[in-house]
Amino acid sequence: MHIRRADQVKGQPVEMEGAQNVKMRLLLGRADGAPTFAMRHFEVAPGGHTPRHQHPYEHGIQVLKGSGTVEVDGATHVLQPGDCLFIEPDSLHQFRADRGESLQFICIVPTTFDCGKPTPGS
Amino acid sequence: MHIRRADQVKGQPVEMEGAQNVKMRLLLGRADGAPTFAMRHFEVAPGGHTPRHQHPYEHGIQVLKGSGTVEVDGATHVLQPGDCLFIEPDSLHQFRADRGESLQFICIVPTTFDCGKPTPGS
């Protein structure tokens, strides 16, 4: 068992192409022995965004603080704390802190995809 | 894609033996086509508790609101919003709202265990 808080974990800037002003903190991952899913804390600074991309595994998202928008397959939705999102495999998606404040959320991914490949950032 | 908020989902009382004053809201589950993991919102009313039990799959927990304690394999820990917990498979665990207020958290489970059995409450 472990208890880990985002404010006790050093944030790593997300260096992927298309990401801007995004930090990730790994709360539960493969290095902890997580068998099925990983939990990551994301903080997008005002004006920042995650890559606009797609991949063959899903996201489960829990919005914690702040506000912003998400674009999924061409439709844009405003986000607020308490929102839980299911972003299906292969959906084209991007999170943006475009409402004057930062956006903080938990993003869950499977630890593996495509019959055993380790999921990036898990 | 869906966006679902706990305050828009009707809570179901948890009827398992050993549970008291616990409501569950399914935010993402097998019925939504979730391939790997399910996200459930739990609300334990003051004085309530989840079953003290164990099972062969893990929990990932994100505490959202309130306070309480968790017992895992005989050790008790105080919980506060922002805590992320990894409760490993087969750990004996119980969540308690024993600090005068309710306890709200997200609990993530794999959608299947033991080579394909559907996880209860997913």
C-alpha cells in the first residue's frame, strides 16, 4: 500500500511534441507494481495544452481543480471540477487551460496496450 | 466520449455484508465499453464504512472530499483530499468515515480479474 499526494511529487514537464506548459506527476505506475492501470496527475498552466493526439488505449479522467476545455474528435467541451470523462481508444483529443486558470486532473491509462507493450507515462 | 458528474448520477446503496451508509455511483464501467478499468465514486456518510474485506484485484483511490481513515493489512491511515492510494490485490482493507464528516473518493478497479471474470461493481 502507498499513499502519495500530487503536492509531494516532483512534477515532470511533458516534453512530447505539441505539449505546452504541462506537468505530470506519477501517482501510481508500473514501477509501483500496478498490475492493470496507472494514475497520473496533470497540471496544465494557463495558456498551456496537452498534445492533440490519439493512441490505441483509453483515458479515464477526473477533473480536480481549475477550468479548461477538452476537444475530442472535433467537439469541444468546457471542463469543471467533478467532471469524469471517458476518452475511448483512438479518439483524437487535447486538453487546454484556455479559460484563464490552470487545469488539474487525474488521467488513468492501462499499464499496457497492444498485447503487452508498456503504455508511455505509466 | 462521455462526461459524467457524480452529482448527476443516482447513488446506489452498497448492500454488501459489512457495508454501512455507503453509496456508489458508477462514472465509467463495463456497460460504457470501458476496456480495462472502471471508475466509481464512493460516498461514506459520517459513521459509515465499507466492508472490511479483500479480493484478488487492486484499488486505485483518489480522495476528493471530507476525511476519514483507511485500514490496510492492520495499519490505519488518516485520509484527506488529494491522497492517492494504491491498495494491492489481496490486501485486507476498509474505509471509514470516522472523523465527523463524510468521505468521498474515486475508486478504480480493473474491469476483469482471474483471466476474465467481471469485477463486481464495474
